Amino acid sequence: MALRHPERIAGLVVQNGNAYEEGLSPDARAFIGLRPETPGAEGRVRDLLTLPATRGQYEGGTTEPEAVSPDSWTLDQHFLDRPGRKEAQVALAFDYHRNVEEYPRWQAWLRENTPPTLITWGRNDPFFPEPGARAYLSDLPDAELHLFDTGHFALEEHLPAIAPLIADFMDRAWG
């Protein structure tokens, strides 16, 4: 949407949303490299769509996994288990490389439009590590960056700290 309608973007709140090559872990790179014709690739993707893997995505990298509500991963898994959802996720996984191919366009948009930006990031994200958060500052030097000792779903463990940051940012950016 930002590329097609930049006038609709008043600012960005980014939470472990990667847009930089340096923000891809070795595991993420391996995952992005999977293709339908690769032997065993679909099985690797489907392994990520199980309850233990979904839970692991929420708890991985956290310092207090007990702070992450089981509602998060069980609700996600409920929807993943609905008819046709896993097939859609497999298709998305095999297409994810297109996002990476778009990174240069996204970065150019950031440089050209310089939207007010708040970045909150779990520095222990096994998919999108801390360098991905810091990379935003090369294109948005005025962005506000907050790193947390947690994983991919920073809000799940650090909501009491992140929610006020978002509220304050919204007040300052659009108040």
C-alpha cells in the first residue's frame, strides 16, 4: 500500500517487521530459499504449522516464556488448523522470497518519504535478528528504536512497556 499510495501513510509502527537483508537470520535465509520442487521442502514448511512449532515461535527468544499467554499460540493454531489454511501458508512460504526481492524498493520508499517511525523489536528473534531493526536507521535516521530482550512477538512478553511507547508515538505523530 505504501508504494502504491504513499499519501495514505501517516507513519509507521514496526514490530519485528523486517525490510533488510541484514535482518535475515541464517534460518530465515534457509526458509526463504525453499522452493516447491525442492525435495522435502513442503514437509519442512508444514512442520512449522504444528502446535509445538507455533508455540515455539511465540516463546522462542523470550526471557520469561511464562509471560506469554497460551491464548496466543492456541488461537493461531486454531486458525492454522481450519480447512485450506495450511495449503495457503505453504503457498505463502514458497512465495516469501518475493518480499526479500522487494526490500530495495521498500527502502527507497522509506528514504524518499521519511514517515515518522516507531520501531519496537525483540532482539532475540530467531528469524529477524536485531541488525534488521538497526538497519531501518540507515534510511530513517530520525526513527525511534526500542529493543527488548525477547523474541519475534515482542508485544506478547513486553506489552506493558510497548503499549505506552505506541500511545506516546501516536500522540506526538498525530496528536
